[in-house]
Amino acid sequence: MPGPKTIRLLAAGLAIAAAGVLAWGIYQIIPMGEPLPRSEIVGELNGPALASYSRVAIHRYGERQLLTGQLLVTARDIDGLAQAPVLDTQVPSLKERLQQQRVRLAQAGAITTLAHGTGDLALAMLQTGRSTTDARNLIYGGRGTGVFDLLGSISGDTGVTLIGAPGGQPLFLVAGTLRSPGEGDQPAAWDALRSDDLGTTWTYDPEVTLGVPQQHTTFLTDRLAIALEHHETGVRLLYSCDGARRWSATRLKEQVWPDSAAFERKFAASAERDRETYGEGQLGYGWSLYPLDDRRAVGWSWRTRVRPEGQEAPELIETRRFEVQFQEDASPAFRITPDVPRVPEQAAQALLTRDEPVFETEGGAIYQLDKAGLSWVKRSTSPDVRGARSWIGQAWFGRNAWVIKTYADHLFPDNEYTKTYFYSRDKGRSWRPFQLSYEQERGLLGLDQTGDALLTLAERGGKTVIQRYPLD
């Protein structure tokens, strides 16, 4: 049995070790970097303030810049809203359809709530669904002078989406209300307004068919548009030759995986044999789609073995590339390349412009699409954060700088992940950490047009201003 001296030495050693672990844990959660030291006001929104409660997106078409954001209208906003058109008047029965949509969503939520035995909350949800809230989506426009004028507003709880042809002509403002669930082979259509003058004026377009379920919608020209759609028959490639009015569809699985039926029979037999060892297994397919030029697009599909929830991550079986050539008055021509290297997944909400460089992130890696070689090139990896490996949650890529927001595990797992911002001036070869305040992060727009600075929204004297923070 150890003596008193030995026990004291062991206790002292344990105390030192515990203090060391605690110090290391505290060190890991201390933010890296310093706040950006300089800023200047470079813009102002000539209308209702957005900085306190709105997520704003910036869209650029040459010198033309558009901002879309949302606010809950109060009495002080009425005069500011009156200086621009209320686009609701152009959309048939918009108010009534919005209210019906709210009620349907509230009913669906109430049914789920009742199933869990909370009847009072379910009743409150139904009552809230029947009440009206004036959530408005605002469109601001500027031309490089720093002043953004309010161009219009439209009701809606879920925001709006801007989709434009090359150069922004035409532009479509897609609202959050369903116009048509889709007829025959056509996809569902949401209410949309069209602008042929870079957002200065908007006109309701009852013929254009654009919507939320379509993924990666891109105009290759002002007439030729493409998109992916998760249809009941499988993922479809949609393409329109008349400016997104009528769409044709091709089931991609038949084009990219013509051997799928035979493979799936073989997989099912193998899964039956392996069930006791691995549990139930299923096949999964992923898809991506990118514009190349005014007639071509490229995408990738990957086939995976999906394990039951809680088990290991999906196992990649094979990745294939498909090139698509669109033709006048003919079905698109496909070229399939099997067994290509693994590729990053495409961001689900990505909206791409035909002539811009394309980046994707996966874990802590940054990839760029080589459009000439039809391959992905790994450009960089995110740096370690306090000795822990990090992964990228969000990224912005400009001509002169890249910015990433990273997360990392730390010693105290009950706390949140360590979040750190980095910027690079040499295309990811080196990274410098910096800090953003809560207000700066909430109003973050991304990089300015040159890629030399970050833009954020702030509220000054009841006005929304745009602040520029150089990345020194």
C-alpha cells in the first residue's frame, strides 16, 4: 500500500495534469486572430433599415448591384416602402394564397405537435397560421455610386430568389408562392416577375416556370436554361429553349447509369448475404450540374452504399461524369465517362453564373472546377485551429482574396465548435485568422467586387449602411 508521501505526490501530479487539461481546453476556445482594424462606409440603403433582422444577399451584373432582403413591417417603415412599387398588386390573389399557405404549414405542424401530446401548443400554431404577418421582401439597386435605391417590395415569408441570364438580361425574381403544381411533364411553377432593365422595373410573368424544387437553375443564354429536378420518377435534367417557359426533361439515371438495373439486382443479393454483418444497406445516388458555355454543361453522379442511420458514413462505389451538349430542335447529346476520381458535392442552394469560376468545399478542402479539363483541382485546405483539424462551413472567393469560416472540435465536447475566420491573399497557400463581431457576422455580405475587402451591413441613425473592411 503506498505511503502518505507517495499519495501526496500522486495527488499533486493529478492536480497538475488536470490544470494542464483545463488550460489547454480554455486555450482551444479562445478566438484566433484580431478584429479587422479599419473600415469605411461605402454605401447606404435609401429605404427601410434591414441590418437588425434581415439576411441580405448581394447580386452583381457588371456595375449593377442588387440587394434582396426581408423585414417585418412596422409603422415607421410605411413611408419608406411607399417610395417604390408594391409588386403584390401584379401577382394574382397573392394575399389570399399566402394566407392559405400559412394555414397549410400551421396545420402540418399542429398535426405533428398533437402526435406528441402537446394540444395547447397545436392550438396556438393553428391560431398563428390564421393570423396575417406582413413579412416583405425588398429589392434594392445601385450602380457603383454607393447609394442603393429601393426598387420594389413583395410579400412573402420564405424570401425571394434572383435568377438571371448572362449579363442579367433578363432577370427573374422568384417569389415563395406556388402558381402551378406542374401539369403533365412540366415542373412546378412559382410566381415570378421579370425585369429587362437590370431590376429598375418589374413585370409579372405568368408564363415563366421557375421554382424552389429546381436545383442549380442556370441560363446558358437568354433563351437556354437548365436545372436539376428531384422528380417522382428520379432525378431529371430539365432544359428550356424558350426562356424557362416550357421545359423538356431527361431522366438522368437512364443516361448516366444504364447498367443500374443489373447492378441493383446484384447489390440486393449481396446485401441479403451481408445483412447479419452490416445491417440493412441501400444504394444512393448524388448529382451535380455546372454550366460550361452557351451550349454545354457538365455534371457528376456518384453511387454510394448507404448504411443504416448511426453506422458508418456512406461508402463510395463509383463516380461518373456526364457532359451535355444542347442542340436546336433535338434532344441533348450525352457523353458519359465512368470511374472518374471522387468529386466534391455541389452546394444545394448554389446559383451559378455561366462565365464565373466555380469553387466547392468538402470538409477542409477547397476545389476549383477546371472547365477545360472537366476535372476538379484541389487548391487548398483549411488550417488547423488551436491544434485541431478544421472544416469549412462557408467560403467566399474573390479575385484578390479568399475568405473561409471554419469549425473545429475542441477538448470540451459539450460546448459549441470553435468557429474561426481566415483570409488568404495567395489563393490558399497561407491563411491569416481574424475576428468578426456578432453584428458584423449577422450583416455579412461577403467580398466586395475587387475581392480586397469584406462588406457588412450596419444600422446608423435608422439607415442601413454598407461598411467595407479591407483585408490587410
